[in-house]
Amino acid sequence: MKSLIIVFMACASLAQAATQTMKTDTCNNSPVRYTIQHTGGTQFQINVEFTETQGRFDVGFHPSDAAPQGEADFITNMTARDQTGIWHTVVYIGEGGWMLPEADTQGYTALRYTLNAEHDRASWDIGKEEIAYGFDDAFYFVGQAVLPIDYSWLDCQFEVNFDIPTNWTVVAPWQTTGDNRFTVNGANALGRNIFVTGPDLQPNTTELGGMNVAILEQQVFREVAPVFQTLLEQSIERYVELFGSAPIKDYLVVFGQDERNDGGAFAQSFGQRLPAPLRVHEKLMWARSIAHEALHSWIGITIRSETHSELQWFTEGGTDYLSNKTLFHIGQIDANDLIFITEGQVRRFFLGRISSGPISLTEAGKEKQRNRQLVYGGGSLFHLFLDAEMTAKKGGGSYEALWRHLYENSDEPYTFTALMTVLDDASDGAASEIYAMLNGPFNLNAILVRMEQIGLPTAAFGPDELLLRFSGNGCSGSRETHCIPDFLAN
Ligand SMILES: [Zn+2]
């Protein structure tokens, strides 16, 4: 839920690397080959074959106490083969980067290193589903945490081959070309995806709205997997109905055990973690997370921002708002759940305004974790108000039609200005007005007045204690389902 990075822009050093001069014929029409060999225990030997390199390789960089160099702490013995076949030690330069010695003249064509898959010994601020973790007797990896990449390879074709014990398999959202062999189009699909390898993996594959969805869970969730599957099916079917199609062909969803609820969405996959055993009374937590991450395939991955941070408030807020509305629509949550969720969105905005200070929602996205209350709370409220305004002016379904329009015109990423133009055209300027109000001087009462106007009267004691009721369809303030304002119940 917290994280969504479309391209490798996870940290300053990576962004810097990506802006280095790029050659136009980087791949020589031949794929970059990664061979991942399990050599016993938690160790893997990884070989990378290529025809050209700029001499620098990077993985994600998320340092922690137990792993001061982040993901790079689990990669050792890196060497590179020059044109004469001699292997040279590769120098680690910090922040997840390595540099080949005298790369200009040596004509390097291969890299190899040891991957020590012991990532569970560190704790990861962004969540272990964004990095790697032990998956029963198997291993869960996110590409960019374990497969160093040369940034001149962004548009290359990749082959990923696994050399693994006979009782192991690989589960990945990539196109299969043979036993444990895959082809991957572009560095984003290589790095921003999950793959799992090891024994006893039993993915369940189902076709939903033209999308092949593989669902894989740790053993502790195997019995309840049908619950996840039903929820995913109903959510995805609704999303396909809303947007008109599925944005991708192959999709992987992985459920892992953890103490907390969280999830991360990638190019063609998402990783969810939650406490085990699954507790039915916590459904509101894990169901929201599943519906949210699945929706990111449309919002955030396909409808995306030219500058990653600029539209975080819009994509995260929109994903949150529309996924919750969807859960109600498909009958997975009830009116009381909707009250709880909406109260939470208002509260998050109030607390976020106070803790982040007078910054815009766009600025808040630059430091999403620090400003997460403002990004998610403010973003969700933007969509709540926009939906209400559009429904009042343009009729039921107009907000959903706007999403479909954004999706159908998402060949190129959106800038803030381009997006707001589309939103204002569709809402007669309501989008800019709502955005300005949320960014204006913090006025708690103004928000409460607006909530009342849209059929969600809300009482507040300070910024944090809230009581919300429904006053749609002539109700004066109720928790009854028939009192939910039409725009929200749609
Ligand atoms: Zn999200």
C-alpha cells in the first residue's frame, strides 16, 4: 500500500545513474542473460551475460541497522569478466552501486556474484515484501533488490534462467520460454516484479477479465487461499468493468506472513503480507490492502505520473478511495465499514495537515513516508469530494467515466498540469477548486461543512476524534445502508 515505484528511481544515486549518458545501441539486439543458480542453503550464484555495459551496476538502496548498505549487503564476491576472459574484482562504491574497473577499455561481457538470501535478518522500513524474504522453504525476491542492473539497459530484452534443484520451481509474472526460463521485456519488468523460487510452491492460476492471475501463498495461508481468490476475483472483475479492460496479461499475487498488514505493488505483481492465521474479524484490514494493491495495475502503473512524486496524492488517494468504494459495491464490506474508512480518511487528512504543515499534496509526495497521512488522507478526500461534485453536476457514474477516460488515454504518463486539465474539463473546474481547498490554510470546519453538504455529516472533537454518519436519501444522520449518499453507494 505504501509503495509504488514505476521505474528505478528509488534513491538519489539510482536516479543519478539513470540520467548518465545513454548509448542508443546498448543491447546490440541481444538479450542480457541472468542465470540464477542455487548453490545450497541460502546461497545463490548469479551470472549476468551482456554485450555492452557502461560499467556501473545498481540495486535498490534501503539501509537499516542490520544492513547498513541495504540490499547490497546481501551481494558479495562480485567479479566481472573482461574481453580476454580474465575475471576482475568489482568495486562497491556505496548506496547500492558497483563500478567495473576501467570499464571503457576492458570490454566486459559478464558479471557474477553471490546472493546471500538472508534478508530476514534486516528489518526494512518499506516492508520486506518490497525486498526479499524467506518463503517457507522457498525464497521471495523483488528483482531490483537482488539483480544489479546497468542503467543503459532500461529498454533491453532480458532472459532469466534458473538453475535450481529438481524439486524446485519458479513463480514469476514473466513470459515462460522453457523449464525455469523466462523472457522479460525491459528493465522495469525485470526489477519491479516479484519472483519466488524453491520447493513446494503451489500457485493457483485463474483467468480474470483477460488477465492470467497467479496466486501464491505461504503454507500458513493455503487453507484460506480461496478467500483471497474470491476477493481478488470480485475486485478485478469490477475494475475490468469500470476501466473496460485489464492493463496487463500476466499477473502474480503473493501472500506472505508477517506481524503487520502491508503490501507493495509492482509492474505485473503485488506482494501482500498479513498476520497468520488469517483472522476473519480483521478482514477490513487485509481486504482493503488486497483491493488497493490490485487496483494499482490501473492506477499508478498504467495511469501514471511523469514525475513519480508529483501525483502520489492523486494515484494513492484515488486507489484508496476507489478500492474501498469497490469493496462496498461488491458486498465485501458493509455500511459500518464504510463509515470507519471514511472517518479514517478525514482524520488522516486533519492529522497530516498538522504534522506535515502547510505543504501542498504534490509536495507531500516527495517524502511520501513522512507525509503519508497527508498523501493518503488528502488524496482520498480529494476523490471523495470530486466524486460527490461530479455526481451532483453530471449524474451517477460520471466519476467512474473519468477514470476510464484517464485509463484510455494513458499511453503517455501524466504531468500535474495535463492531469488537472482533464479533471477540470470533466468536472467543470471542481478538481482545481477541491485541490486548492485541500492545500489552502487548514480549516477543519470548512471540511466538516463540505462533508455535511455531500451527505456525510461529521462531528469532530479536536482533529482526531470523529463521528461520521450518512444523510443521503432524506436521512438525517444514520448508519443505515439506504442512507449512504448515492455517489458513494454507486
Ligand atoms: Zn498504494
